[in-house]
Amino acid sequence: MFIEEFKLSGGLSKEQIEKLHEKALYLVENVGINIPHKGILKRLVDYKGVTIKNDNVKFKSDLITKALREARYILPDYAKNEWLIDAGAHQTKTFDLDTGKLRETTLNDLINLIKLGEVYGAVGSVPVVPLDQPTYLQEILMHKVAYEYSNRRCNDIFEHMDKQTTLAAKYILEMARTANKWFTFGIWMISPRGFDKNNLEVVYNLLDEGIPMYIATMPIAGVSSPITMMSTILQSMFESFAGLTMLNLINTKSFNYIPPNDAFEADPFDMRYSSFVYGSAEFTRAQIFKGQLCKFYNIPYVAKSMNPAGKEADEQCAFEVGTHTLITALLGARTFRTGGCVSCCEIYSAEQLVIDYEII
């Protein structure tokens, strides 16, 4: 799975992208991915160009290119003429606005932070999880509150909310259809080359509902992928291609796509401190690669530029968000992810969201 390191001057050349594409197709055809679900394997077995051995599945390149060609990306009108903040990623900690102390998030936080985001036209998923509510109701409440207090949250292609069980997914689907809201289901691959069985079970039980589905992955250099960034990017492409091809063959009543929010994610990692290095120059470069690959495959470019390593809303976070957002904006991004997040997406900060908006 390794690929020789390119000499990089800042971004990828057209020749390098084409070489990555060629090697990703090779890996899907010759290495394959693990799909540990008998029902999905049964749906795949009769397709020409699909090879199955135990749970390992390989796809011929013509099926891959067909899936890439048929992927659809439906942008709302406001995404065509506004600069947008995708403000949230289901954080479980926040700074109390009265005391300034760090604490777990509540339903009241969810409502207030969605209202704040609405002032700034925020898109995407909800900012925080209502941990003071029963676990089995949290995902349902996150969607319900988004539908009640926002016109944009959980209502377009930028939505990336979890639906961990078939029961929860079907409740949320019924709510979305009643409220005339967007509904999609996403599968997150587990690098390298794997899936969560429960996630696949939910997919399988939703195949007759006619809903769009997406595939995402997030290999981490030196942890769940080879240590070099170019090899990690290649693994991200390989896993995305294979997963999209699987969806294109089984989810035939709707369309499938690679999500703009997390397309071709490839994350650098700090081995000394065992942590992500969001907000760093290395991560900025990874987002530049992502932007170039999105352009090559005609995927809307959403930059994960508002994800600082700083621990609270301060000068460090503003610097990291400002420089990263400027660089990706110059590359063409007009939607920017994880607004309001600090500490590598561990904490949600209302103050940071205001600063992020001012930066935009």
C-alpha cells in the first residue's frame, strides 16, 4: 500500500494526482476491502467485476469509475453565493458562559448554540450532544432540535450526523419526511479497509427507503495508515473509491456520494504526544491536497480549517483558524468546517464561533 514520496512544492501536480488515481484503482482491484455483512455480500455476489473471498471484496476498475461518475452533489442555493461556516461536530464538552468552566453539554446548550449558529447562517450538523438526556434519545433530539430552531442545520449535503441504530435512523427519517428536511445516511470506514458491523446493518436495513448515502474515511498517518502523508492520502482515496463502489451497487434506489465535509481526509499525527495535529502546517497541507483532489473529481470543496489545536478561544486559536482559512479560501473553498471547535474538536466554544465568523 506504500507509495514513494513525491517532492512537494506546496500542492499536487496533475501528474501526481493521476498517479494516485491509478494506484487507488489498483488497490481496489487487487487488495479490496473487508465487508463483514452477509446480507450486503449476498447483494454483491452476482455483479460482474466483483470478487468475494470470505469477507474480502474487490471491484474492477470499470465499476469504480462508474460509481465516481454517477455520484451526485446537490448544493443548496445559498452555498453557491455565500461564505459558509459548518459549525459543529457533536462535541461533548463546552465552556459554561456564566462561569467559564469546562463541563459536559446539555439539551439547553444544544438549543442555545443552534440559535447562535442560526444568526451566522451556520450549516452542517449540530454543535453538541445533549448528554443530560437518555442515550437512546440523544440522536433523535439532536435532529429534532435542529429541525425546530434552524433552517439549514441537518438539511443539506453538509449534514453528517450519526444514526447508530436502525430504530433511531427510522425515527429520524420519519421526522425528516414529516418536516420536509434532508435525510442521508453515512458509512464511516474503519481504516485500514474495514467497516463497523453495526453500521453496515443499519445501511442494509435502509436500502429500500430510497435515501442518499455516503462513504467517508479518515486514515491517520502512522496509526491506521502508512506513516507518510502521501501513502495516507492514497489509502483515503482507495477506501473512498471502494466504499462508494459498494454503495453504488447496493443502494440503487437513490444516489451515493463522497461527502464534501470529509472527502479524502488524511490526518497527520504527533507520535510524541499521541495526538492529532489539527491547526498545524501539516494539516493545512493535507487540506490543500484535499482541495485539489475535490476539484479533480468534481466534489464541492469544504475545508476543515476551523479546527485549532488551541484549548480555548484565544489568540492561538484565532491565528490557526485565520491562516488555515485564508490559505484554503485562496484555493477556492467557500465553506469551512468545525466552526466553534477548539482543542482539536474536543470542545465547543460559543466565543470561538463568533471569532470564526469575524474571520470569515
